[in-house]
Amino acid sequence: MTDPIISDEEKDALLDGVESGDVAVQMDGESGNAVVKEFELPPRSRIVSNSYPRFTVLNQQFAARAGREFENLLGSEVAMHSTGIDVQAFTETGDHSQSAILEFTAAPLNGPGILMLGAPLLGQLVEAFFGGSVDNPPHVGEDGFSTGELKVAELFSRELLAALADAWQSFEQLTPELRGVRQEADVVEIIDPGEELLVCNFDIEFLGEPQYFRIAWPKTTLAPLLPALEGQKRDRNPAEDARWNQSLRATVTDSVVQVSSEIASARLTLREIVDLKPGDVIAIDDPRSGRILAADRAIIKGRFGVHDGCYAMEAQTWITESEAS
């Protein structure tokens, strides 16, 4: 065995010299002192995620339900899949001149939603409903799509909204309602051009041809549900709750309800009811008082009478919770 080139004492001295800078080392072909540049750890950045795991699951459930419904409607095999969610402004969602844009609402959410159906998909739907080939996509003229094409778009959209309500049932009881076809300029009027939309993308394949459509939700429409759609546990914010409470109260007062009145009642046995025949008379007390009902719930006690030549009920006192039940 050969002797070591340098001893342990010489190694220690060499390392001490390199560390102190007294010993030069070779760097990139040049002689110089080894320098270690300080590395400063930056503060942790906040990661903003556009991931909506609960929303993604709802879209997958919606696609599965809608696919089955359209198989029955079209009498043909239909494959429908959710392909992700984009966060973008309406102006960034593409060329809308070649798409049918349908507005919908989804009570109790306060705001619009948009269905965007491209011309190739619409042409394929027309062929599927009326038979024929898929080689003749609709021609979008100066006046847009034809009346027949828009009727098919509305039928397709109503089926989509029905499947949407079904898929969301376990998460939120929505009542989607189609509000009609919109032109691009009309949509900008109901949506702030700079507002962010959650654009849900879907692929649909039938008659051997793949197509796609999109459902766009303004963030303001989904605002009450966003924490849950993001999978977050929502911390209660008293100030935010108060604003929502005020907003809901203002919205509720504009709701339309069916109002009816109950002016008399009678008690009969089941035998007496079964024995009733046309022309029989059911005796009731003098209908001097009654109750006013809103959406089939008694809310006011009143006095029955005549006003301006019409039967009417004069409101007297509010009915308490215990009295209503």
C-alpha cells in the first residue's frame, strides 16, 4: 500500500485555509477564492387556487344524469363528460357570434347563468331530432340562428337544466328556469364585462360526433355557495351574515305568493262525505269571519264582507305561529 499523498494534519490545515480564504481554489478555469453566496429564504407566498372540488363532483354527477336523459330523448347512445372549470371574464370565453347563448336563473340564487351552445353542436342536435346526416351544420346568418334551430336549443337547454336540478339536489335545492335566448350585447348588459365567471366545460358525443357546450356562472350568482364549492369550512362572519340577511329580506319582499281566503268550515264524518250526492247542501255557520292565507299558510284573521260590490276580507289581526298550526 502506498503512503497517503497528504497527512490528516495537512488535510485539516487545507480545509481551514479554504474556509478562511487564505488558500486559492480553481473556479471556471480561473484562480480565486471560493465564495458562498448568501441565500435568503423569501416569505411564503399565498397560493390562490381556482380548484373547486365540490363543484367538480357536481359537474360530473350532472354530466352522468344529463347523458342518460339524452339517450332516452334522442334514442341514441350519448356520452357526456365534465372537462374542467375555467375562471375567466365573459369576453374571454370565445367567439359568441357562432354560439346560441341562453340565459337561465336558478332560485334561490340571485343572479343569471348562461348556457353556450356552439353552432356545430346545435346543427347536430337538429339532425338528431329530425333525422338525417350530421354533415350540414347550421348557417349563422345576419339574423342569427333560425327559429327552428333556436327551438331545438331551448329544448336541449331545458333538459340540461332539469338534469342540473337533479344533480344538485343533495347539495342545494335549485329551481332552474330558462329565460330565453340572448345576443352577445344583451349578455353584457346583465353581466359586468369584467366580472369573473366560473365556466364549466362539457364534452358530449352522439351520432358518432364529439361536440362540447359550456355553462357559465357569474361568481356573484354563486357567492353564497363558493366556500362550500371550494371545499372550505366557512367561518361565520357576523358583518357578512348581516349583509346577506339584509339582502335576503329585500329580495323576499318582492316575491310573488298566492293569496287565498278561508271563510267557512264544516265537520262531516267519512260516511256523510261518501254519501254526498249532487244537489246535497252542506250547512255552514254565518261566515262573518275567516282567515287569509299566503302560499296555503294562514297569516291574518279577517272579517268577511263586501267592498265596492265584491266579496272581500278585511284584515284584522296577525295569526301567531301557534294559532297557524
